[in-house]
Amino acid sequence: MNPTDSNNSYPEILQNFGLTATQGRLYLAIVRIGLSGVGQISKVSKVRREEVYRNIPKLEELGLIERVLGTPQRFRAFPVEDALSRIIQRQKESFNQKTNELKAQKDTLMKHLDSKWSAPSSEEYANFVLVLQRDQIINKLKNLINESQKEINISTAADLLFNLLSDTTPLLESALTQGVKLRMIIDMPETMKSLLTSYYPRLQELESEIGSFGVRFTDQSSGHYLICDHSQAMICTSPNLYGGVKPYLWTNDGNLVGIMQTNFEETWHSSLRIDEIHTSDLSEKATKFAKALNLRDHVIFIYQSLAAKREVLFSYLKAGLENDYAVVYVASEEAVDDIKDKMVQFGIEVEKNMNNGALQILDYTDVYVVNGRFEIPTTMSKWEQLQETASKKFKGLRVTGETSCFFKHGLVKELIEYERSLHKVLDLPMVAICAYNIKDLSAAKNPIDLYTELVRVHGAVLFAGVDDDLGKLEIRA
């Protein structure tokens, strides 16, 4: 790595090891230049001399550098891997020591507490409890499922469903084998049907094997909640806000649970089975969405057919060209020449826009896997160059990239890190749509975690395409 690259995030990463941003810059400067005095360190790190003097003791304390006595005093950095490994080891030892102390204190406390301090019985619980922490939410949901004797009803959106099932699938399966009835209503676009099949084949089998299990789909938001035995419920208080931990409300209030159960039954009877979902053309909606995008929007687009992919991405790029934006298409699933031909058929003036610099169609080896390697700084530098060039002649830059190459080259972990580096709102003043073939997502290792993480780091999610049809375009902010 180049520790002094002004565009990298290494100093930010070092903050996770207990360094400030300034200390991170100082350490990386010393790593680069070797044995050096304060003047050299200040010059390379671009940190004032007085700040260098003030922060040097902390770097020594952390075991990142050592002081070489002499006149003037000079400093030398320990190798990065060794130094950070020692910090990690100290953190582990500190954590283990603290954990053991807490366990001992807990045991001491429990020995001295008498029965009057015991937890209240279920009859004494409040009718409403706000559950804020993720681990508490998961434990509460698991307890409800374990306590269920007759029926569990779940209403949820696709994104939240994946999080829920990743934590509770074994418990739900266990409940089914014990005769508990389980029904799910999913606020999910039809393009996610194949994802459900790929991610949860066992649930699909259960639907056909066990009469007490069923899944329905709705195109109307019906809330995110779980009801057990018509007596207890967990409600997500902000189902439309993605990212972070969403507070849940637990209740055993009979009136509220009754209202929720009535809502579930009404929605259940108006929802569709998987085989009842139909498709419709997406051209008008794709065009409307493409025109509404703004600078710094970062969108993930999931599609199943090449026709759906082209319809959405070409509409997005065409809208940019018509509004005096430069546009870039990075191809990896289809060849560059094929994309050009399809753009012409779509109605884009390819030759004219390429000649005036408004349109570029690049192979993924020009942007992503360059010289056989994928490196985030290289790709980010390419985007910066393209954006800077576009800004001199056009209102802005719209880009899109097919991501199949990352799956083809076994770079899924690197892909996630790259998407994280872009953020939900782009650091660069451009618009970006990252295009994912649903087949690549379904075939990946741990597809649930992959899909959830990709959705988390994007500002909006698009789904399009069912089988070989264009299908509906669904947008989720």
C-alpha cells in the first residue's frame, strides 16, 4: 500500500485501532520514510511540528513506533502487521479480563440476592415494551416463537424478511414440526420470487409438504410484525427506514393484538400465491425513475433478464444524455459491441454521443479488474478521472456497471468492500447504478448475508424482470 496516498482510507481504518486521524497519518508517514526526525515526519504527513510532538508519545504507547536516542531524536516505525497484531492481542486480553471480572461480579451479586429480587412473573409484565437493541430484539423474537403453541403469523417486507429468517429459520422449522401453523405475508416485488426460492428451498418444500405453512405476496405495504397465538406481538416501529437497528414494540395488549390479527387475515385473503403473480411492462416507470435521479444517488439494481436490464439501464443513460450529462456503461456480462448494438436498437444515438465524449462504453477490464487485479483505489481513481473530465463539458456524470465480473473472478468479498467505499450517498458528484443479475446473487456463498449487505450500502433498490419478460419495476428507498 502507499501510506501517503491522499485518496486512501488507511488513516480512517487505523482509527479502529485506537488512533486519531492525525496519529494515523503520522504513523503511516513514518512507515513510509523509515528512520526520521520530527521535521521529516511533519513534511510528509502534512501535520504541524507541534502536533507531531504532541502525538508521538501515543504512538510509542501503542507500540507503533520506537524512539532512537541521539541528537536530534529520530523515530522508527514497527512493521504494520506486527504492530497492529499486538494491538489486537492487547484488546483481546483486555476484553477477556473485563468479561471474567463481570462474570465474577454477577456470581457475587446473585449469591446475595433473595427471592424478592427475582424477575416478575409474566402477569406482571407491562402491556407495551419498547425493544431497542438488536440482540434483545432477536432474543425476544426467538422467545415468542419458542412459546408459540398454535399459530405464528408474520407480515413483512422482503428486505426485513431476510434479516428475520437468517436469525430464526431453525426455530420456525422446529415450530412447524411440532404442529404450529405458520403463515407469512411478504411485501415483495415479483422479481424476488426466484430469490426466495434460491435462499429458502427448505421453506418452499415445507409449503408443499406441510399444510400448516403458507406464503402470500402483496404489493401493498402492510407493516412489519409477528403475532403468536393471537396473544402476543412484535411490531417494527419504522419498517420503511433501512439501515441501523429499528426499534420494536412488544405487546400482549388484547385490543391491539386483535386489531393486528384482523389486519393480517384481511391482507392474507387479498394477497397472492407465488404462482398467481403476473408481470407488466416497465418502460414508463423505468423512464420516470431514471429522470428523477440526482447527483450522488447510489442505487442497486437487481434483474433477472437481459431485456429488463437493458430497459432500465438504457432508460437511465438516455435520460442523462438528454439532460446534458455524460454517461458511462461498464460491461462485463455482455460484450461492449453487443451493448452498442442494443443501445442503437433502443434509440440512443451511440456514434454521435461517443464522438462528442458524452457516451463511453467500457469493458470491465478498463475499470474493475485491471491487469488481472481488482484494487479499490484504482477503480475509485478511474471514477474520479471520468467525473472530472465530464464536469468540464457536461452538467454531470451518470455511470452504471454490470457486476458479473466480480462473481466470475471470485471477488465477492472485494465487491462488498468496494460498495461500502462508495457509501449510500456517493462521495463523488455523480449518479451510479450498480447492476446485479439475480442468478449471480442466488449462486453466491451465503446469499442472504450478501444481499442484505448490498442493500444496506445503497440508497435505493430496484427490482426488475421475471423469467424472460421485462416484468414490473419495483423501487425501494
